[in-house]
Amino acid sequence: MAEAMQTAQALPAGSEGKRSGGWWGMIALIVTEGSLFGYLLFSYFYLASQTEQHWPPEGLPDLLIPGINTLILLSSSIFVWISERCIQSRQMRWSIASMALAVILGVCFVVIQLHEWNDKSYDMAANLYGSLYFTITGFHMLHVIVGLIILLLLLLWLGLGYFDNRRYAAVTIGGLYWHFVDVVWLFVFTSLYLTPYLY
């Protein structure tokens, strides 16, 4: 009984359910941010259809590195999902390991994206495509960094024993944001890297 009381006191106060106020707040944030990405991608396609220059001006984008980076980001999302499932089945060590792998993969995505930006032969002011490319991918990178901060906090709280199989709403909510970042990247990758091959 005393051990159960200590565990309960170690856990942060808050809802045990997945449909807590934080969950609905995250849904509202995702809808808002998703709309912003929708506007950016609409602008990209609209301006691409209106320009008379070759799109993109520097030639078709290389798919190898962005494709690998896409797999890295999607893998990180899988490990966040595994981390939550491990909490539910009371496998806390595996949960911590999975969340740590998700963070490492997220950092790898950032490093590779920065390297890809550095290798571009154009910058944001070079032409219309460059401006759209760096605005859209930069906006996504900002969301990835925010997501990594969330995952690092969750990893810290996991290590401190703040969650158990009944109380892990924060992991669900943080994971929801990370999954959103990954899904958005699929739209960004398709728009910026794949659709130019269709023109």
C-alpha cells in the first residue's frame, strides 16, 4: 500500500484519459498548423502553374537523400508509437529505449535536412522556387524542432517514472504532435520532390 502511494505521488497531476483537455488542445493546434501548411502548398502549386520558367529552375530534385530522410522520420514515428504501447504493457525500459531512438532519428532528420539545404545551388532569394522551397521546408523544420523538444521532455519524464500503464496521456498527446509532423512531411516531400517529375 505504501509503495502504491509513493508511485501515485511521483506521477504528475492530470487526467488519466486520452481525451483530456490537452488532447483536444493538441487537435486544435494540429488543425490550425495543418491549415497553414495547406496554404503554403496551395501557394506552391498555384505559382508553379502560373510561371513560364522550368519548374524547378535548377532541374529535377534528387530523390535519394530526401527519400532516406523520409524513411528516417517515419521510423521515428513508429518508435514513438512503440514507446506508448510499451507503457501500456508496463515495459518501461523498452518505452524509454523506444522514445530515445525516436529522438535520435529525429535529430538525424534535422542534420540531414540542414546538410541538404547547404548543398543546394540556390538560396531563398534566388528565384520563386527557391523561396517556396526554403519557406515550406523551413517551416516544417521549425515544427520538427518543437517536436523534438516535446519528445525530449517525454523521455525525461519517462526516465523519472512519471508515467504508468494508467496515466500516460502526455505521451499520447506529444506523440500525436510528432505523428502530425511526419504526416505533413509526406505532403511536403510529395509536393516538392515528387511532383516536379510530373511537369
